[in-house]
Amino acid sequence: MTASISTIGAFRHGGRLREAMAAYPDAPGPWLDLSTGINPEPWPGPRAPADALTRLPDPRDLADLEAAAARAFGVADPGRVVAVSGAEAALRLLPGLLGGASAALLAPLYGGHVEAWAKASLVAELDDPRGRAADVLVVVNPNNPDGRRISREALADLAAERSDRGRWTIVDESFVEVAPELSVADLEIDRLVTLRSFGKFYGLPGARLGFAIGNNGFVGDLRARLGDWPISADALALGLGAYADVAWRTSARDWLADQAARVDAVLARAGLKVLGGCDLFRLVEVADAHDLFARLCGQGVLTRPFADHSNRLRLGLPSRKDFNRFEQALQAVRS
């Protein structure tokens, strides 16, 4: 069966595996989901104990988690760190919290930001002066989907200059764990908001955990919006364990870098040009990316196409055990 790419919502974002399975019922299983930039080998620690699910999360545990995250992010004051049910949830709240008549989003970038700021946004290039003059500037660093990087120094200078002029800068660092030298989360710039994701690097997106870091006024307003129990017992337990595991964090970074290099070699042999990415995903250029997407679906491999770029495809990294299948599927559709 050949399904239209539009039938599975693939253009919106990755992760719609059940739709892909329904559209391609004859594909061999189990499916290999490479449609998202998520570590395929997650942090292996325990979830919440059973009794934690029978009571409300304790505010002291939430404070402990935010302190653990602050240490991992290099943030001196844990009071500046707010746990949320994923960076996606935080970014949707920002327009209501920050206001602003104009918002500039540095293109290309994650579509959730475009949707969140739809009433005020201008999608701009990095050197567009209109973007730099907007009330709110949104930057993803490293960027999704092309991996564009802005140095910590350049971003810090930009955010400080904008703050002095009464303008907000939002930096989405959802992928920064694989490039920690880029992070500005620790900087106490008044009108700087930094977003961090737990699920991507730690490979546990279903936990729905993320963080927003900002000044005291911002975090107070955000906490008031979120209420007393913003995250689940599982998110608390997983975050507390994972952020304390420095050894795993170091080894995961090394492995992801090695695995990304292996993926690059396979892509090159298949004649696919790597345009960019980071150590959690790769963006490739191919003449008919939509056709390649469909062919890979026929092999039970889900990737991420783009409505506005029919020659681009994003692929996440396979795990160790799935690497040979990824390589064989690509060979099968490119031979």
C-alpha cells in the first residue's frame, strides 16, 4: 500500500507512529521511529515507586528536582529554575506571560514556536534587523532542524543588549546537552528566558519534563500559572535520578557523538548530503525527500519530512541494536 504523505500528519512534527502504521499496514515491524531527535538509549534509572502514584507530589521534591536541574545547567540560584511538563508546555505559555506587540523567530525553527507566537510573529533570518528590534526574539540553539549554532558569547551579548532596551530574548536549548558550551542558562540577564528539555537527551520524552529559567519576576508569574503540582511523580523521580548521574551524562554525550558519525557514514554511502544537525539528529538533502520518506515507511522506518522543503529529510539516531536495520533499510530504498 502506498499512502500519501499528508495522510499521516508527517509535516507537523515527528512521533506520529500509530498514524504511520495505519497508513503502511504492510510494512515490516516493529517500526523503527527516527522521526524525532531523541536519544535512542535512554537513561536507565528507576521510575517513581508505586506508592508515589497514590499521593500528590510533595513540593519539597519539586524544589529538590529544580535544584538538581540547576546544578546540571550551571545555574547558581535554583529559584530561577521552574519545572514544567515539557519545554513545549512552557513555550506555549510565554506569549501570555511576556506580552509584546512584535515577536521575531529566527528561521528555520521548531514549528511550535511559530504557532505560539502566531498573532505577533515575524519569521526572520539571523541578520534581519527587524528581528533584532522586535519586542520578543526567539532563538533555538542548537537549532532544529538544521543544527545552526550561535556561540554563547554572541547570544549573551545580544540578549544583554536587548534586555537593556526592554526587549525579551527566549533561547530554546532543547538540544544543548550535546553542545553544553553553547548554553546561556546560567546567565542572569534580566529579560532572558531559557528553555530546557529533559526527554530528548535523556531519551525519556514520555516523562513530559522540561524547565524554564529566568528572572525572579518571570519565574514567579510562571509558577502562579502552573499551580502546585506542575509535573508527575514519574517526572520527579526520573529527573532527580538522571540529573544527579554525571557519569551517565558524560558517557551518553560521547556515545551520541560516535553514533552520529556512524550515521553520517551510512548516509554518505547512500548518496545523501548532510546539511546539518546535532548529535541527536541529522538533516539531509535529497532530490525527492517525500518519496524517500514514503519508501522508508514501506520498510517500517519513520523519518521526518518538511512541507516547505521537498528536498529535505530529518533522521534521528538509531540505537545500537537497530543500527543494522537502519543501514539495511536505507540501502534497500537507495539501491
